[in-house]
Amino acid sequence: RDNKDKPFFLFWPTTVPHLALQVPDDSLAEYVGKFDDPPYKGGKGYLPHFTPRAAYAAMITRMDEDIGRILDQLKRYNLETNTLIFFTSDNGAPLKGKKDVPISSPGGAWDGSLNDPLNGEKGTLLEGGIRVPFIVFWPAGLPAGKVYDRPVSSLDIAATALAVSGQPHDAKLDG
């Protein structure tokens, strides 16, 4: 609050949604009983969960609410217009047809892959393994609703943020 007129950087690496299926009970309660949700018995290093589909839905809702709180704080201090925000993921969707992955397997939360019709999944270099959500929000510098259809990488974030903030950076930093 005291430094709201100075440049700032926030890196917020959320762990949801992600395996293991762990979410606070207050978030889970909204979704329990809303899915055909056979219990996941655990395995391959993952903890069991009695309602894996509900847990995954709750994690997504929890992430959305947390992002909303960050955006609310930016608005509270009149920073939402000129703050550059990147939102992306670390990898593609969960593996297809793996019985030990509770959110993508038969009997788990979803059958098939969460990124159909793309070929490949998490852990592969196919499009389904590397294509992820990548949203850039900056009302003062970018048009709303624009879709950029050329390849972009999270490696572009540092150079882009430094360039638009006017901060010095190594010219060899590509992005």
C-alpha cells in the first residue's frame, strides 16, 4: 500500500489444480455429491481421495477465487489498468488412460485427456503436451479480446515484462 506508486513484481505459482488431489474441506463441500465420483484409492505416489472429481472442481474454483482476490487488490489501489498480468500453465493435460491418474482415467474424474482433440499429453513434446493456456492482461497496453495465434513461450515473459516496464535488461535476453 505504501509503495503503490512504484513498480512491483509478483510471482504467484499456485499449486492448484494439480495432482495430488488436495483441497481444503470448505472448498470441497460445494462439489461433493455433484459427480459420479468413485473414490480414488491412491497409487504411484498419489494420496487417495474419496471424491476426486469434486476435489478437482474445487481446486479450479479455489484458483479462480484466489486470482479474483489478487485482481480485487489491484483495483483497490487503482493499479488494475496499468499492471501487466501473465497467466499460464506448466504443462499439458494429464495422461490419457492411466489408471493411476484419478482425474483422467476410466473410473476417475474424466475419461480421455483433458485437452482433446490435441495429440499428446503431459510429458510429451506433442502439441497436447506443450500447448497450455497463456493469457496476458494489460488494459493500458493491450487490446481486450485479442487472440494471438503465433507460438509463444513462457520464456518470453521476462523479456516482455522488462521491456514494457522500462527496466534495463541484457540485450541477449530474447522474448
